Amino acid sequence: MTWRMPAEWAPHERTLMCWPARAEAWDEHFARAEADYAEIANAIAAFEPVLMSVHPAQLEQARAACSDAVDVVAIPIDDSWVRDSGPIFVIEDGRRRGVDFGFNSWGEKFLPYDDDVALARRVLEHLGEERRDATDLVLEGGSIAVDGEGTLITTEQCLLHPSRNPPLDRSQIEARLREELGLDRIVWLGMGLVEDTDTDGHVDNICAVVEPGRVVLQTVADEDNPNHDSCMENARRLLAAGIEVSEFELLPYSAPDTVVPYVNFYVCNGALIVPISDPETNDEALARLGALYPGREVVGVPGRTLAHGGGGVHCITQQVPAV
């Protein structure tokens, strides 16, 4: 048997989240961010348990905003993007463990980040889960997508960025990913979204695995959009890898340099949680994504403020697979 990261659509035991903590990330929108995180946590809690890590100073405020189905716990944090700073879970023959990868705040863009470095360990201790120490490799969960059967998709822009693992070349990074996540192959896309400067092109803003051998991929219809050529190149690479591509050309902007990608959704037990922002395209987007995941309820949640802070629904969630 091999330790392997399951697909996101596999059954979950719970979802991990973190309450907004770095006020400067949200500017005057901090209160709105807190309200949106609570709404998203409550939406997910209708389908599966949620563990919300909260800076101790904000504990009571978070508890008041979240439903009783959300387990709010005091764990020191610097930021609120648990997909990137929290543990990534793998399973093997009825066992589960959390892999604690290195975290350097997306190339030391936001300081301090000491508590986020310790987040994975602290969450695993709280849950009583086995921990695998892989902190010598910097890896953010938003930079990878897996099919649960040994294939991982990522971007060269992020994983080969000099601010992540400068001593390692592509083959060495691949070897470590294979070892820690139980992979058979890695499919490299080129670039993420031009607007995604905080994370250097995370894959979860452009691509999600629908099922083994099939993805939904962000594209844009407007050839003048700065993302057009790189999106087409990503489609070519996926097709060359034998992966079926469902193009998704809807890409709302909430500001000239801020996008709210629908593909940054989260798959939980029985539901698809999707960030929405544009009344003109929301209904179409939810219907199309729902058709890709039949049998799941599609739930639209606020996406504008998350995008202002630098991410989406997928960025603020992390699944704990059931065993």
C-alpha cells in the first residue's frame, strides 16, 4: 500500500477553516470578511462538520457568528488561508495522517507568519492525528490538484518559483511530491491567472479535477484579456497529457486587477460551494458547475471580499478525508 492524497470529492470527515486574522489584508473590508467566512462555514456545516481555527483574541466573536455546527477553537494564526498553511491529508489502508509541509507566506510576502508555520502541527495535535514532517519542502495546498488515483496538476509559475524551493530543480520537486502524496505522474501547466500575484499562479484559481481524466479549466473568450494565451496553453498541455478539458470561460472581475474565479470552488459531502460575484453570470456558472458534479447541491456564497483579500472558497478550506 502507498500513502496517497484522496480526491477532493471523496468522503470527508470534516472541513478545516481559519478565521480572518491579518486585518491589513482586508483593509476596510475586515468586518465583511468575518461575515463572509462565517456564512461559508455555516454553509459547509450543513453538509459536514467544520473546525474553525481562530486567533484567541477573536474567539468569542467567531463563536457568535458561526452556527453550533461549527467547532470554533483557539489556535494562534497569522492569516486565514488554511488551504496553504494547514495540513494536507493522505490515507493508506484505513489510516490517515496529515502532511506538514513547509510554509513561507508565499515567498515571505506577508509578515509575520510564525504562527502559520506552526498551524498544521497545532491542528493535527488538536485532532489527535498522525503528523508527517515534510517541512523541508515548501508547498501550498492551493498550488496542487489531485485526482485521487495518482495524478497531480500544478503550475510551473508557482512550484518552480525561486521564492519556494530554490535549491530544488523540477525533477527533485517531483520526487518529493511523489513520495509525500503517493503520485504516479505530475502534469505541469504553465501560468496561473495574471491577477494572482499574491500566490504566484495557484492552480486552484484555474483548474479543478472533476473526475479522473477530466478537469474544468478556466479560459477566457476575449482574446484581448491578458489571461487568454496562457489559458490556451494550459488547455493544450492538459490535452497532450490525455486529460479531457471542460473549458469555463466565465471570469468575473470585481475590480480592474481583481478576479473572482468560479473555479475556485470547494467540493464537500453532497455539495459544491462556489464563490459568486456577478449577478449577470452567477446563475449560468452555478448551473454549469452543477452539471459537472451531478448529485451535489450547488451553493453560491459571497466571493468579492475573499477575492479582495487574495483568494476564494477553495483557498479558505481544507478537507479531512474520511477513513
